[in-house]
Amino acid sequence: MMQIFSKTRTLTGLILILSPLLSVLSADLPLSFWPPFFCSMLFALLPLRAVMNRMSFRFWLMCCCFLSIIGIYFADLQNPGSSALPAPILLGCSASGLLLILPPWIAVGRYVSAAPFLGLAWSCSLLCSMLLQILTEFTLVSALALAVILTSVGLFCIRGRIPHVRLLEAPPHDFFSPSMVKAVVFFLCLLTSIGIGSVISPAKSPVSSESVLLFSFFLVCGPLLSSWFTEKKGIYSSCILTIFLTETALLLTGFSENRIFTSAGGAVLALAAGSTAVILPMLTFYLCGRTGYIRGLFPLLLCIPVSLLFSWPFRIMASHGELVQQDAAAFLFFLLITGFLCIFFAWKHRFIILKNKRI
């Protein structure tokens, strides 16, 4: 029993740390919350990377968790006297560290097979966050108290030893090669398409509790599916599968008025969104290797808040009823074709990087 716990304690700790933050972010937050949240994610990434070499892993993780707890306090609906701006700023900074950096840092730094670890960590964290949201809604236990308890237990479970030191070393090759630039464009196109596509289905039909449950189920299944597919078929096939899922979702939601088809399209889009949590760090690993991995990961991580900011004007247009779904879907198909060409040519020239003996 102790041997099983020693092998799964890091996974358990990561799930306990991520779940409270994901639970708050999946709550019914106002639209004004998200622009400063995305901007905070964007501008916090570089400072967090700069201090990774200067802080111990345990202290860096504790700082990110502290920002998460304070952000949850300000976002608590039972604290109406607090300002509306600190919550998105603090939660955005903590999300940069806990949601974007920490899972791939641990997965690639401590595990030989990083894809299964990422799939389990993200799927279990998303599932636990949904259970936490239900628990805090129907009981007297506040989200803040649960967040403090779960985060403390998670910090205890995750060992203080830094993930493999080679991940923080200087890279032995140029990460801004044409292959990496194509990978960045691929994720910008893919994530922007997913972000814009997520507003098309609600704009056509009202979101019911059954559809929310359906979307949540497919979102939870996304990381597990992509990790299994990556292990069986490779990361390139997983990238192509995610593009195919996004295109299928756009076909169902953008060019159909049937409620069943739009709900199915939203579910498929949630599956594609969940898959990106695995394919982004794994594609970086296959293109860059382990040495200097964090340096190569950051340009791709920047694509997440940037693409969400790109898609935000479309969400504003949809909230005002000004979004033309067919035109938006046609634009997204152009983005996805561009993304496919980028990943195709980036993967075609990957051996220029992978054959380096210092990796």
C-alpha cells in the first residue's frame, strides 16, 4: 500500500492543488472578470519563468498556491465588499503557474511517460473541480475553506525535490527555428478556433443543465483520450485528431440549426479543448527534447492567453447578438487549415532538432 502511495502521491497532490482553482474558474463569473484574468496570465508567465532558477521548487509552488488562495478569497461571492479587480489578477497569476507551468514541468521532469500522467492529472482535476463546485453550492462549507485544506494536503503530497534539472538548463539548440515558429502558429490557430467556436453554440440555442453536463463529461474525457491516442499513434496524429474534432464541431454548430446537432458540436468542441492540455506540452517535448524543455515550452504557453484574448471580441459580439455564425465558422475553417499546414511542415522537419546528441 505504501509503495502504491509513493508512486501516486505526486499525481494526487497535483490533483488536489488544481481542483480548487479550476472549481472557481468554472463558476458563473461575470464577463468583466475574464479580460484582466487573461492579461494577468499573459504577463505573469515570463516573471514566473525568470524566478524558477532562483527559487526552490517548494517555495515557488507555495507562492503560486498562496496567490490562488488569496484570489479565491476575493472571488468569493460571500465577500461582496472586496474590489472586483484583485480576484482576476491574482487568479490569473496563480493560473499561469499552477495550470500552465506546473503540470508539464512535473510530467516531463519526473516521469518517463509524460502523456499518461498529464491525461490522468487533468481529467481527475476537472472531475474533482466539478464535484467541489457542487459541494460548495449545496453545503455550508465555503470554497475558501476547502481550497485551503485541499491545497495544503496537495503541497504535502508533492515532494519538494525539483523536477529534472535539465529542464531548466540553457537549450542546446535554437528554439526559434522555423519548426518552433510553425508550432506556435499552429496552437494560435487551434486555440483561437476553439475559443471562438465555444461562443457559436450558446448563441444559437440556450444552454440547459443537460447540455452543461454533456459538455463537462466530454471535457473531462479529452485529456484521457488524447494521452491514450498519443501513446498509441504519436503526437502528430493527436494534433491532427484535435484539428479534425474542432472542424467537426464547427460543422455541427456553424451550419446547422438543429438543437441536437449544436449540442453534439459543443460536446465535440469540449473534447478538443480538453485534448490541448496534453498535446501542447507533449508536442514541445517531441520537438525540443528534455534539455531546456521549459525554455521551449514558454512560447507555446503564451499562445493560450493570447488566443483567448483574440477570441474575446467574438464573445462580446455574441453577447450582443451581432455574431454571424456562418461567417465566423468559415473564418475558423481558414484558421484550422493554416494550423494543419503549420503542424505538417513543422513535423516534417522535426529531425533537424531531434538528432542533436546533447538532448
